[in-house]
Amino acid sequence: MDQESQPDAFDGSVMFADVCDSTRLYELAGDTVALGAIRQCIALMKSRSTAAQGRVVKTIGDEIMVLFPAAENAMQAALDMQEAVSSLPPIAGAPLSIHIGFHHGPILSDESGDVFGDTVNLAARLTKLASRRQIITSKNAVEQLSARLRQMTRHLYPIQVRGKNQVIELYEAIWQQNFDLTTLVAPVDLASRRAMLLTLRYQGTLFEMNAASLPLTIGRDVSMSIVVTARQVSRFQATIEPRGGRFVLIDRSSNGTHVRIDGEEGIVLRRDEIPLRGHGWITFAQPNEFVEEGIEFFVEGN
């Protein structure tokens, strides 16, 4: 290969930012209105990227791919994007939202300006793990941040990426001012803790369980620990209880409870139970990790 045709190699941060539920938006608002709203979201994402010294590499449908010189720039752009899109008015009663993932590391670039390599692939993977209105990044990126921005992150859980021997430690950027920070756990505690810990997130609120916790209940009834108001949810939908060093989800509903664990096929519980592990989603109407009434979970520990 000629030296001129070899790709350039350098360190940088790659971000993917994607508009959530665009298909549903087209169904609710119609093609013209939905397309205009999505274009407005993409324009905001691009402008906030440029303001943070990012270069928009490409637009892929409702998603943009951006290259930044440093994780500090990517983090600031991600925060600004979420703030900007969240301030947009709802379309046909549906709020507009995006999900973002970014990673910092070695990058290859070709003559066209496109970028590729492990860093790009992992950034794309992180974006798929992010739910609506969420920013997911890696330990590699967090270690590059200033103290001010590092304080706006929290450790989530490790993932195993295909083709890599080492696990990737995931972090979330906290951008909402009203986010419930009282249940966040410092990464140093998570790394040294042997006891199992279950964290659940529902509509921005976090719930934690350990081996000594009382059972947690889910359903429409106001007496439930997590009250889910969707009509398809039973008054008493499900229970999660610590049992023998595990957290067991027990369905008690009429319509069943969907469980999707990362890397596994989704299942439907009907008056049955399953131990929760790793990271995944509990949903009720359809087995989709991005539905609005879903409950996200992470299980940490041995």
C-alpha cells in the first residue's frame, strides 16, 4: 500500500446522536410535520456539535456521527444537544427526544474524511445502549474529562464487547437539573463491593435494592413501589424480590411482563419468574427497550 493511501491515525472522540421513535412520530403527526420536526432536531444536534469544535462526519437517517478533538468537547456537545432538543415543543402530543453515545480512543480517517476503527464501533454500540434522553459514554472518555464535567457522570455497569477481552465500563452523563441524584453510587464503591445491587430506572427516578431489601412491587395501583399508569399494566403487575443472592422478577399480571436482557432473546413471563442479571429492560405492552413505560435495570456484584 502506498504511504499516501494509508489512513491517518490519531486520538479523538466519536459521537453518535439519534432521534428517538421517529417511526412513531411519522404515524402520529404525518409525514410533513414529522419530517420538519426531525430536521429541526438534526439541525440542533449539528449546531451544538459545531459550537463544541466537532466535525459532522455524516448523517445516517435520523442519526448524526460527529468527530471531536477531545472527550471534553464531545461531553459538552452532548449536554447542549439534550438541553436544546428537550426545549422543543411536543409534536402531536409526543415530546421530541434523542439518545447519545460517545467514546474516546484511537481513530482512523481516510481521504474522504470518514472515520473508522474500534473507537467508532464502540461509540455506535454505546448509542444503542442509551435510552431516550440519555447520554452513555465509557471510562476511557470520562478519564479525559475536566473535574467539572467528570462530576456530571456516574458509573453504570460493565459490558462485554464482542472481539474484546476486557470489559468496557459504562458511564452516564447527568444533564437534567431535576435528576434524582440521591441514589447514585460512586464508582469506587461499586468496584469494591461484593454484595449484589439492583438499580432500576423508571421515568428519571432511580430505585435500588440489595440483599436485605423488602420486595419491590410494580403496577397501576398507587400502593405499588413503582406506579406505572399505562392502561395495559395490571393494578398489581409484578414483584421483584431478593432471593438467595439474586433478584427475582415475578409476573402477577393478566397480560404478562416482557423481559429483555442484553445479548439474549426477549421473553414474556406469564405468572412465571426469572432472575434478573446484567442490564436490560422490563416492559409491558411490547418487548421493546425504548418504549416510554419501560423500566431499565442493572444488576451489579458477584
